[in-house]
Amino acid sequence: MMTGEEYLRSVEEMRIPIYIDGERLDNAMRHPAVRAAAAAVAATYDMAHEPELRERLVVRSHLSGEPVTIFQHVPQNTGDLVAKVNVTRYLNRRLGICSFRCIQNAYAPLLYITRRIDLEKGTSYHERFRAWVERMQREDLLACPAITDPKGSRKIPAQEQLDPDMYLRVVDRNHQGIVIRGAKLHQTGAAFSHEKLVLPCTTHRAGAENYAVACAVPANAEGIVHISVRQSQDDRRRRDAEIDLGNIYYGVHECICVFDDVFVPWERVFLCGEVEYLGELVNLFGASHRPTTGGCKSGWADVLIAATQLMAEYNGLERSSHVQDKLADMIAIAETMYSCGVAAALRGFELPGGGYVGDPVLANNAKYYASRAVFDLIRLAEDITGGILSCCPSEREMRNPEIAAWLARFLKGVDGVPAEHRVRVVRLIENISWGLGSILHSATHGGGSGQACKMSLLEFSRLQPHRAEALERAKALCGITA
Ligand SMILES: Cc1cc2nc3c(=O)[nH]c(=O)nc-3n(C[C@H](O)[C@H](O)[C@H](O)COP(=O)(O)OP(=O)(O)OC[C@H]3O[C@@H](n4cnc5c(N)ncnc54)[C@H](O)[C@@H]3O)c2cc1C
């Protein structure tokens, strides 16, 4: 298992190029925004080596029997699913930001579906995917989920789009492999992940076989172009800021990945053309990934609540009844997000030949709830923090000797707490709410839009026996017998 330093060196050595801030860098790791995000990942690698965390973070691979981190493990029971929710909450609480270790949520669904396709079609996807997972485990590599296609007009199927590359597709194939073309958007950690696990973002119908593709590609493969996205307040990082960053250690980073005719050898192709299996794969990935949301967003919320509580103290309001009431509301939201994740994990089930995934209704509910609840969380934080959240001078002004004394006096709250501490907390709240490490964007669309989760929730709930039973009871209770 790699240490943080070994992980950083390994991605540095891959020299993943990126377009960022108007220029092309030969190695993304040279950019401060990428480095700050990679630092969060490195911290998770280091945590696995901390003696007191080892028991929680290191497990035995059911594939190789070797010790692997929980981030590489294929869940083998509901206990493993719950552990992932708990660990994610812990990581995000410790980092105050995304921990980037979710790729494992794709393992069980893909192991299962590849086995099914092999059994029904005589293909050999399962062994290939299993070999890839074993390598991920053995070499302790990081992969980015490359799922979100550009999609063009959302109502038009892939094969009918004016631009045929609005969904990533196979444009050529021979006995050695396939060539893929298109793009994947909003790629978290792509510029500092060793691998990309390419998956379809939606189902496709017959006639769209070329769009049905799952494969793994090294991040520095020929033909891949990384284009950095802008994040709110990201230019603060270029100006050697510290306090203004809010989270002075860690960041997040997303980019657009263009696949400009990328060759993928067959041993890295896990599905190619089998459109009829995509519905199940996409749904199972949702059920597998979305319980993690409960841990992820509650961990983030833990830090936001703590920072808001500090702000109340610095303002002399910690005993005020309405502040207590609002903090209780924030805690209730965090614990509900967490409970939704745990419940989905506890009600998980086994996929033959795959591993365990969460209950689809409860998993989609976890993500749907979080996508709405974070807005309330941030509303409450902003209410307690006050107008300074959006009207706070920069640290350059704080440090300017001509005006620093005024700011030290007038930005102070209670006696005994320097203005700088208050400003640091304000910046952290800003960071988590809508800044560099925003929980808002991550909860609203990361892992699928709230609306998509709500639709899945409705669809899967129709299969629940207690819904049919309730319908019968409703009729019976009011006397409808026919
Ligand atoms: C912070 C962050 C990190 C992310 N990280 C990753 C990552 O690492 N890897 C990755 O692959 N993706 C990632 N994503 C992408 C994320 O999964 C998508 O943003 C999400 O699935 C929504 O897709 P979209 O952005 O294209 O929006 P859209 O799909 O356009 O959604 C916008 C709205 O339109 C609705 N809509 C969409 N299609 C239809 C339709 N046909 N009919 C009616 N309504 C429709 C949606 O429900 C939603 O309400 C990330 C996103 C964010 C914000």
C-alpha cells in the first residue's frame, strides 16, 4: 500500500498534461490547484498507515487474499458497505473536503454485469475486469470515474445527435482493441488519478451499440486531453493566499477529458456493444455509489457545523436560544444524511459474482435528500455567521500595516479572540458552502442529479412489496372492496 508521498510521486511521474489558466502544462501536478487536491488524496493514502486507523482502513481482498485499503475493496457483506459510509464520513470530516476515494463503488456492479454478459454471450469481460481490479488493489492505484458525457440536447438519443460524439463511443475496432472518441465532463481528480474507468452515463437503446462501452484507460494515454475547469474563487490560489483559501491544506479539482481517438487494448475493455445490459449497470452503480453520499456529505457537514459553532462563540452568541436551535437543525440534517447512507448500506444485497451494493430505494433517497438538505445547511450557517460571510476583506488587507489595526479592531467579535481567527473561520465556512470546496455543487449534481435520483427512487419503490400492500390497505381501510 502506497504512502501519500509515494502516491504523489507516482502521479507526478506519469506527467499528465493539462490545459489550465490559459496555458498547457506538461505536468498537471505542477499547478497549485491540482497539487492542493492531490494533497487530499495523499492524506488518505497516509491515513491507511496510521496505526490507530489501520483496523478501519485496511481489509483483506476477497480476490487476492492480500491486505488492501478499504478504498480498493469489493464489499463482501453489508458490514463492508456500512464501513465505507463510516470511513467516508471520517475522511471528509478530517479533510473538510472531498476525499476522492469512490471508484470502488463501481467494482461490484461491473464484476456482476461482466459475469452475466460472459455467461449469456460467451464473452470474456469478467476475467479482464477482475484482473484490472486486482491490479488496482495490488498497486494501490487511484482511478477517476469517467462517466458524465456532454449529452448535447438531453432529449435526443446518442445515435440521433447532430454531433455523434456527444456521448463517448467506439469509432474503430480491430483484433488488438478499440478506439474511443468523445469527452467526459466534470471529472473529479482526473488530473491526478492513475486510471480512468470509463462507463456509460445513461442507458442506450438498440442501434446505439457503439455507445455501450466500459473500459479502463491510463490517464496519460495518447489522445487524452485534460482541460481544467474554473472553480469559484480558484484564482485565490494563484496569489499565494492562505487565510483566503478557507481550507489551507486541501482542495478539489475537476476537469474536462477529451478522448481524441484513444486506443484501448481488449484486455482493458469490459463491455462493448451490449446495450441491453446498460440499464441494469447504471442502476446498480447508483445503488452502489449513493449510500456513500450519506457519509460524504455528513463528514463535510460536521466541519461546517463545527465552524458555524465557532463563529457563534466568536460572536458571543453560543448560548442564544435561536442559535442553539439552528445548530440543532444543522446536526439533524447531517445525521439524517448519514442515517440515509447507513440504512441503504444495511439493506444492501449481494450481486452474484460481484459483491454487495446498497438498497436502490434507500440509496437514491440518500442522494436525493442530500441534494436538497445541503441548501438548508448552508442557509443556517450563513444566518449564524452574519454578513461578514460575503463582506470580508482579503488577507492582503488584513496584513496591510496602514489599515491592519482597524481591521483587527473592527472585525473582532468577543474579547480574547483575535479578528484573524474569526476571519479564518468565515473563510472556511465560505469554502465549504460555495467556495473552493463547496458541498453545494457536490451534493446537487455529483453522483447524479437530485432529480435523476428521485426518478430512480420512484421507479424502484414501485417494486417494493410494502407499496402494493399499502395500496391494498388504503382501499380496504376506507371501504373500497371492488
Ligand atoms: C462537483 C462535481 C463532481 C463531479 N464528479 C464527477 C466525476 O468524477 N465523474 C463523472 O463522470 N461525473 C462527475 N460529475 C458529474 C455529475 O455526475 C453530473 O453533473 C450529473 O450527473 C448531472 O449531469 P449534468 O451535469 O450533465 O447535468 P444534466 O444532466 O444536464 O442535468 C441538469 C438537469 O436536467 C435534468 N435532465 C437531464 N436530462 C434530462 C432529460 N432527458 N429529461 C428531463 N430532465 C433531464 C436533470 O435531472 C437535472 O435536473 C460531477 C459533478 C459535480 C457537480
